[in-house]
Amino acid sequence: MKRVFTAAALAVGATLAAVVLTVPASAATLSTSGQGRAVFVQSNDSAGNTVVAYHRRADGSLVQAGSYATGGKGGILDGAVVDATASQGSLAYDRRSGLLYAANAGSDSITTFSVRGDQLVRRQVVGSGGDFPVSIAVHDNLVYVLNARDGGSIQGYLQVAGRLVPIGPWHRGLGLDPFQTPEFTSTPGQIAFTPDGSRLVVTTKNGANSIDIFRVGLLGPSWPTVTTLPGAVPFAVSFDAAGHLAVAEAGPNAVATFRINANDTLTALDSAATGQAATCWIATVGGRLYLSNAGSDSVSGYTVDSQGALATTGTTSTDAGTVDLTASSDGVNLYVRTGQAGNINAYRINTNGSLTRVGSVTVPHGAAGEGIVAL
């Protein structure tokens, strides 16, 4: 059977070959010593973005361990108050290679850091391939960034020896209206890989009220399969233990679960209203989901079973302006950013899913900042 190679395929192949040939032998193996007890957040400071590192104590409380300039600038979407980039995933960690990626929304760039416990070493600053990067997705040596402005776009990279190589054909525009207002709810919210790395998921929020599914291959992303969710304002996503898509829907202030079908369409499984305001961010911890409610200063908890069915575990108060959140890799602690003062609230996750607060720290210049990773 003959294989037909398009010009785009040949261009990608030539680029990948050139990259491999130019990688120094000494750089072929990256340190994975970043698998320590640490939490990283970015300030999103428009005067100069930084990633602030914290050591995670045995009880889950945090103590600052360092601050690292990204070499880029933060930015703020029009209309945003406690959530400057109105997104999830602006900071992403690749445990396999020990690399941390930060989106510099105000300077249209991505910064790569090597992680050494609770310390960072800056390796690279590279263009995001679009306007106002807000979210980053990682799977093996593939990295994709979501750009929010100018109608939205995604750009793909190959990670080689700790550096990102942009691949031209791995770029797709989302075709959103760049003039739709308010900007902070009309721009896309997140890009994420499915657990097996075969697809990319993009939320468009109120820009199109849709979830776009892209197949990922050598030629980059396919053109998307679009599932429209009228009025839902899909903001952020996660995946449960069974691989179902879990979505924070800011329109009805709800969490919803979906099955991704073989043809990349979505089948709704369950949904539950949080009873809170501005339900926008979501994190998975084992068999549970936690959602941040920016308008109610709270986190809502749910169990999710193997069929995607949801059951509440209660609501926990936070500091003002609850935004991005994440869990430690051991599933013991939940860390929640609160945008009004730029705090991180630290919680212990109890066996019944309830949360017990164990401390709080203020991120320098971190008010309205988003992006958080816990090791």
C-alpha cells in the first residue's frame, strides 16, 4: 500500500529531523528531581511576570522558597476583576521531564523552567504563536498553548531536551469574534489533553458556548469537532478517574460530566448546580471533583462514580475571589488561589472529601493572578 505524503507532512518531518540532529548529546536526559514537595504559582504581574515557589510542609502549609522572573509580562483581559486571564492552566508541569511552563499573557510568550525540588532554573522564552496566551497542555513531548485574543488560536510545540520547538503546521485558529464583549467571558478558557494524549479539548466560554475536540497527529491538530452547549459558558475542564470529561460551567454555575465518543462528539452523563456564583475552575482528586466559585468565595466538592454520576460533598469557604486550584500529587492537600488579595489557601482533604484549612500565604504582586501547580 502506497503512502501519500503531503507538503505539510514533509515540512513537519524535515523540521523534526532537524531538531533531533541539533540536540546536544549532553542534553538528551532531563532531571526529574522536581518530584518534591512544592507549589508553584505565577504572579501575572504586568510589570514583569514571576513564578513564586513554595515549600510544602508535612502538614500541607506553605513557606515561600523563591521567586523567579519569567522574562515576560502578565496581562489582564478587559472586564476581569479577580481573574486577570479568565483561564485555567496558565502554569503547567510535566512530571516526565521535570519542566514547568508559564504563559506570559502580556508579552505573547511561554517560559520553560527546569524544576529542582522547590527551586527553578529558567531555560527558554519562546513566542506563543498568537495573542495573549492563557493555557498550556502537556502530554509526553508535546506541548500546546491556547491564545485568547484575536479570535483565539492554538499552537503546538515539540519538547526536545528541555526546549520548546514551535511547529508551524501545528497551529489552528478558533474563529471566535475578537470584538465580542465582555472580553473576559468571551475569550477561550482552557486547552487540555485527554488522558491518552490522542485529543485536545478547548473551551470557548461565552465566545461560542462550545467544547472543541481536536485529534492530534503528525500534521498537528485536526479541524475540531464542536459540541455547542447553549448558555453553559464552559470555562475549565478536568478528567475523572474513568476518563470522563468534567466541565465547570459558569453559565448555570454547575459541574457537568460527559463521555467523549469515538467520533469526538460529547454525550452528557450528569450535571449538578453548585448553588454558588461564578463557578469557573475545576480539579480532580482521585474520585472527587472540586470547583472554585469566584463570586461566592467558596469551593464546592463532589464525588464522581465510574458512570460519571455526581454527588455533593459540601461547600467550603475561602478568602475573597476564589480562582484557580490544584491538588498535591499525593492527593492529600488542595491549594486554592484567591484573586482579591492574591492569596493561596491550603486545605487538607479529609477521607469524606471535606476540607480543613491548614494555612494561607499571600503571593507577592499576585492579586488577580492565576496559574498554580502542586507537586
